[in-house]
Amino acid sequence: MKAIKVMATINEQGQITLDRPLMTEKNSRVELIVLIPEAGEINEDDKNKEEIIADLRQAWHEAMTGQTIPVAQLWEGLEDV
């Protein structure tokens, strides 16, 4: 059995809508395990997809325009941590 992790939403009728389509064999039966986080487990600081894409685009722009920091400089001061 193969496992695929995907986020989904449960609507008012109790039906599940996946955030993205599953890229697998169509018209096949699946076994579904639903993990529902407890109220204290939900992290409101998690970034949504749009924020992640915006951050990635900014990082790509900085890399392509030479706005980078050498890796050796990133490690400075971390040796003792």
C-alpha cells in the first residue's frame, strides 16, 4: 500500500475536499485516515500557499540579481551554538 499526504477541508455536509488533486490511478478505491488536529495543535503562524510562493519568488529574485550572502558568512558565530 502506498501513502500520500495531502491537506483537505471538511465542509458543513461532512464531505472532504482535497487541496490538490491526487496524481494516481483514477477510479480506484482508497483507504482514508483522517487526522483532525485538536484546538491547541493548530498553528496560526503557518504560512498559506500564497505566502510561501511569494517568499520563494523573492528569494529567487535575490539569487538571480546577486543579492546573496556567502555560506561561510552564514555559519559565522554559529560554531558555539
